Amino acid sequence: MSVILVNRHNFEEEVIESDIPVVVDFWEKSSNQCRLLNPIFEEVSLEKEYRNKIKFVKINSEENKPISTKYNVEDVPCVVVFVKGKEIGRIPGFEPKSVLQQKLNYILRI
């Protein structure tokens, strides 16, 4: 499953109402760390161990401030993990692929 772009119009449906866990990348165009994380996030989303078990989405934090504020995302990038509409963990800042996967696996108990 490839990364889905979400915004304030479809966040509720794609993230909160999802039947499977959702990994959300809060990002901004002006952030160098977000640019570095983007290809890593894409790669991780395509890993076989996550396929059809976890949904990966991205939301532009600048363009969707009410959502960023609601979930207390002050700095980007910030990866937030939701299960059944509830936040169960977050990974603030840039992480290399291996560390990002390790932290996701820990949060999701994979």
C-alpha cells in the first residue's frame, strides 16, 4: 500500500475511522528534515511486513493547523501512530530507516 495524502477533509475517515493501524507523517514543505524523511517514509510503507496490516499517510501540518494543534504536533517531522482512532505513540524528528522501523515495530508490537 502506498502512502496516502490526507487533509482536514479526509483525516477522520482515513485515520480515526480506520480498521487497521495508521502511521501519520506530519510534515511541512519548508522543513529540511521532512524532505529527508519523505523517501524513507515511502520505503517503509512498502515493506512486506506492513503490507495490508498498516496504513501510511502524510498530512501537511502547515495547511492543516487544526489537526496539528488537536494532536499537539508542534515540530515536524513528527510520525504519530493511531490504532482505532487513538494515538498510541509518536516518533518526533528525523530518524534513519532502520531506527524508524525499529520504533514503529516497538509501538505496534510487531
